[in-house]
Amino acid sequence: MIPEVGHFALILALAVAIIQAIFPLLGVQLAKPQWIALAKPTAHVQFMLLAIAFTCLVYAFVSDDFSVKLAASHSNTQMPTIYKVSAVWGNHEGSLLLWAFVLSAWGMLVSIFSRSIPAVMLARVISVMGFVGIGFLLFMIMTSNPFERLAFPPAEGRTLNPLLQDPGLAIHPPMLYMGYVGFSVAFAFAIAAMLGSKLDAAWARWARPWTNVAWVFLTGGITLGSWWAYYELGWGGWWFWDPVENASLLPWLVGTALIHSLAVTEKRAAFKSWTVLLAIFAFSLSLLGTFLVRSGVLTSVHSFAADPKRGLFVLMFLGVVIGASLTLYAARAPKLQSTGRFELVSREVGLLVNNIALITITATVLLGTLYPLIIDALGMGKISVGPPYFNSITIPLATVLFTMMGVGLFLRWKNDSPERLIKILRIPAIMALVVAVVLPLLILPEFKWRAVLGLLLASWIAFTALLWFSGQGRSPFKKPLATWGATLAHLGMAVTITGITLTSMYSVENDVRLVANKAGYVVGDYEFKFINIENHTGKNYKAIRATVDVFQNGQPLTTLHPEKRDYGPGTMPMTEAGIDGGFTRDLFVALGEPLGDNAWSFRIYHKPFVRWIWLGGILMALGGLLAAFDGRYRRTRKIFLKDKAKRVAA
Amino acid sequence: MKKVYLIPLIFFILLAILLKIGLHLNPRDIPSPFIGKPAPAFDLPRLYQKDQRITSADMKGKVWVLNVFASWCVSCRAEHVVLSRFIRTHKVPTIGLNYKDYGTEEYGEDVLSWLSQLGNPYTFVAVDKEGRTGIDWGVYGVPESFVVDKKGIIRYKFTGPVTQQSVEDILVPLILKLREESAS
């Protein structure tokens, strides 16, 4: 019964989405206020219906209702409840439902926090989001019904891929989706502005906080995914340039460019058509990511089972959404006159360079991701593009970007003098140079030029951000949240770069043979002693577990328990590494194979500053969040209300 | 309408056509011109005994598998358990062709740890650090697996990660059939 309620709610949601898409838009065209007024209630009803559908599906999983095909094939009674819930989106149909649900949630939020937005604009925005919703709901109802029933329900469900039974992965996809789908808001604003031929600074101001929040979720989701890959896959790596990872990085890169470009459009009324294009790109790349993951055109360890019928649907959907928006763009953009004039040395140009660098990185990553497909489609064979390509292309481009990150903060709008800039930037540049040269000499085991370059860029970004922050005059707590946010985000980037540099250059990874209770293995100040190995039973797995004592300078430091887990028949054995995390280093022990005579092989890593990679991600997300809640966006609302009151009074 | 604003749309249309074609291709299904032809000869250093070499002549008279892998290849991890089980259960002599692995200067570092961490299922591991042998065998991507019969003829080529289903449906029946054939 419950699954049918869910299915029915889904069909109703489609009907409401059609009303939401058509009536407000037509209402604006035909000047029918009643139709325009439908925007808000339909957005709310849409959210409620999808919440019901989603809850029904979660209920089917949690209550072990194996007559629902999806639950039978992705969940079983042995799993802890939290993984039954996360299993809901660990598959194709369920993750689509989550997509649609998140989209409706964004739609409702926009309709609630929209007092400053004219009803006509809001009607268009909600209507565009309704169109996107129609696509996803049709996709689900026609090709991937999550509530499909089995005539002969099995007594027990299948085991969920043990990789996915992990708290990190329980929240990672919803966060990514919040980010992906969140860009639909900026997209809807851009389209609505184009439809109304009102591409002034106003739409940029409205879209800014929404874009920031979406970017925050995406940043958080990517950080979490990288962290999950690090400790769960047991490979000691944190980024693999896998197509699915790239699919999440692409919208992030464009989203970052969009955040900065929106600022120029709002404040200086420049780059108008460029910003619109970025808003379209950010959401298009989110959709493209969905296509790549769902259709199976690219092979990846992350993708779910491929189905060409579904792929075709997503492609048609992509064609309609992106094709239509780019056609609209081609029609409207030529009329856009960027009014703000600026000189070669100015903040506008600084942000333009930042945008170009980000877009070039996006294009190269996209090319690398799609290259195997291009070669294949042209009938020239099959290839795979590995990390060597991505690293060699992105690092030089990122160097340009990181250098500009420091300069851009100090640039003045319109026109600036190079002499003034050099005078200001001299100090952080010298400080960064000192840190980058001295630090490796003092504390790092070996002097490497690439490490110097990485540290130079990181400390350059950090010092310029701090200098800029302190130069803003007012006391720190009176500064606008946007200033705090920008500083934090830039500092976060510096922290991430430091982590990446030091981990890549100074990690020690070794495979060693250790005998129980015999001499240990020494890395730097640390000694790893293998004590014993025993069987261990967890809630949903059986494991062999080793005990490894770690000593620092002869003093006992910690005890690690690397494991090899077996999650039952039909699954791969999993490596669960023993990790001792720290602010300046991680010690990481993975259990290898038995070598006989009480000896086992172990993989031991000493990874300096690896945590900084994710710490930086958290700082960036926090910065984005602060900026989104800047008082300025609320003030504009008040001003607007005052305007409205005046008009009413007049 | 200025033409410059049509550029994004044109790019997208090209991309969409590409994706449409890609949809009808199976990334794992590649006809190889090498099937039915003698396996290209090779002579490569061995990973664990760098002074020794492994050549195609060493495999003569056996039904064997050449698996192209690299430590940087994510899909290789995906197929590793399935492939290992297949090699172990059916006692298939297998050469792991370590294709253009990281750190070509001090090659072997990454692949050694990769194998010790995941387990080494291979009878021999041949190091193809320049990728020359890979070119001779027509390697498009990694991983790839070739089945070679007793006469040294390539009988099957598998592109992409080997799945349990393809082991059961294709590889095992093929290996059993080829073992029945005579070597001369």
C-alpha cells in the first residue's frame, strides 16, 4: 500500500510540475495575475508530494519491504538502519528520486525567500524550475520507477555493495545533489532574466546567495567524497581523476567562476552576457554529470549499471534544456550592452583572468573525461586517459589562477595603477617567498623545487587574503560577512594547496613484511610493531584484524587495527585501513596478504599534512556560507519593500 | 543576431551528437584485428627478477592469458578480484603486462605496492615501461585481456574490466575448449 502511495504522489508531482511550468509563465505573457500567483502554491505542493514519495521509499527500505524491487535488490535485513536509508540513494532509481526531491526543495526555498523579487520574475524562475522538474519526473515514471513491485517477493534482499555501507557515503551523495541541483536556481534566474529581457544587475544580486549556497554544498560534497575515497578504498589516494569525480569537479569549477562573475555583473554591470552563459554552463555540467554517470557511456568504478534507453532519455532531456537555453542566449545576448567601462589594469580584468583560467581548466578536464568517448565515436579506437594527462595540464593553469587569486583582491574597479599594486603586493610576495624557501629547509626532509612552488602559491594566497582582510579598515567583527567569507574561502584554498603539495611530495609509502612480535618497521620517528592477528565479527561483516602498535621516538603512541572485511557472499573483500590521523601527518596501515610463519605483508604510509586537503575544503565551504548570509542581500530586500511601500502610497 | 553568440550552441550540438553516438557504443566491445592472428612476440624484463626476461616463447604449448594492467588504472582495481579468482580457480597461466606504469625512471615502485596490497595473481609480471609491447598487441586502453591458445594464436580479446558474468559466460568455456585442442 505504502509504495503505491509513493508512486501516486510521484505521478501527482508530475501533474503539478506541468502546471508549475506552464501557468505562471503564460500568466506573465498574457498578463493574468491569477496564473502568476500559481507559482508559489505549486512550488509548495510539488515539494510536499515529493517529500511523501521520498518518505514512502525510505519506509519501504527501512521496513524491509522486499516486494519493492528496488529494496529487494539493494537492501537486506542484516544491514543497520542508517545504511538501509542510505541504500535508498545508492542506486539509479532512488538517486533520481532524491534529485527530484532536492529540486523541489530548492524551488520551495526560492518561493519562500523571495520577498524582494517581483512577482513576474519569481513566476518565471519557478516556472523554469518546473520545466526541469518535468524532465526528471518523466524520466523516473517512464524508465525508472523506484516503486516497482515484485510478484514473488524474496525473503531476503541482496547485499548492498560494502563500499557503500559507510557513514561518509551516507551523506556524500545528498550533499553533492544539493550542490548540483542548487545550480538550477542560478540557471532559472538567468533564464528568467533573459525571458524578461531584464538582464540588469538585479538578477545577479538575487542569484548570488543561491549560487553561493549551492557552491557550499558542492564543495562539501566533493571534500567528503575525497575523504571517503581516502579512508574507505584503502588506496591512500584522495583524488583519482575518475570520470564520476570529474563530473562533480566540472560544475564546481564553473560555479566558482560564476560566483566571481556575478559579483562583477552586480556591482559594475559588466560581463552581463558572460555571467548568463556561466549560469547556463554550471547547471548544464551538473546535468551532463548526471548523464555520464547514468548512461554508462564512460566506464568508471562509481557508475551504476548502464542502460542505453535511460541514457537516450537523459540525452534528449539535456538537448531540450541546454539547447533551448543556449538558443535563447544566442537570441538575447547580442542586445546586452555592458555599461561599465574599465581599463586593462582593473578588478574587472582580474576577475576576467580568473574566469578564463577556471574555464580553461574546466575545458581541459572535460576534454580529458570525454576524450575516450570522442576517439571511440570517431571510430579511432578506445583509450583511457589517466592522471598523467590531468596533472600535467591542470597544474600550470592552476598556477596562473592561484597567482591571480592574490592580485585580484587588491585591484580597484575600473582603473588601477600597476605601481600602486606593486607597492602593496611587495610585502606578501616577499613573505610568501621566505616561507616557501625557509619552511622546506627547516622542517621538511628534503628540498624539492616543486614543493617550493606549491608552498609559494599557498602562502601567497594566504598572506594576500589576510592583508586584504586587515586592510578593510573596520574592526573584524564589524566587517561584512562577505569579507569574512571571501577571506576564509581564499585561506581554505591555501590550506588545500599546502596539503596537496606536501602530501604529493613527501609521502612515504612502503610495503613491508612484518612478523608478529618481532622487530617493527621504522619511518622517520615512527616505529610500527605487528602484535597479532585475530578474527573479528562486526555488525554486518566478518573480518580478520591485525593489531599494530605504533611508537614515536620509542614512546608508545597508538594502536592501529587494519582489517580485511568480508561482507558476505557475492561481495569483494574490503580493506579497512588503520589510520592515526593528525594535524600535521596521517599514519596509515593497510593489511596485505599472509606470508606464512606469522608474517603478513603490510602497506604503511606516512602522509604529511594530508588532512589539510579536506580542512581547506571545509574552510572554503564555510567561507561560501558566510558570504551567502551577508546582510547586503537582506538589506536590498528592505530597500525594495520601502520602494514598494512608496509606490503603493503614491 | 551576432554569430559569436551562437558558438556555445554549436559546441553543444556537436557534443550532443557525440554523446548520441557514444550511447550506441559499448565501451567494452571492441573487435580486434589481432583475433585469429599469432600473438605478437615480446621479450620483456620481469618485475620481481629484473635481470630475467619473459618472452612469448616461454608460453608455447599452453592456453594462457595476457592481462594489461597498471597501478594508475582505476578499472584494473575493479576487475582485480574477479580476475584473481578466475586465474586461481582455473589455474590459468597468466602474464600481467604492466603497461606504462608511473615513475618510469624508477619503475616498479607503484606497481610493487599495488600488487602486494591487492595480491599478485599473475604467473609472471612483464614490465612494458615504454609501452612498445602494448602497441604491438594493439592495446587501446587499460585493462585489456587476451586469451592465447596452445599454438600461440590470439583467440579472444576483452577490453575493460573483466566481470564475473563474462568470466562465467565467455572466459571459462573458451579456456576449457582451447585446452581440448591439440598443440600442433
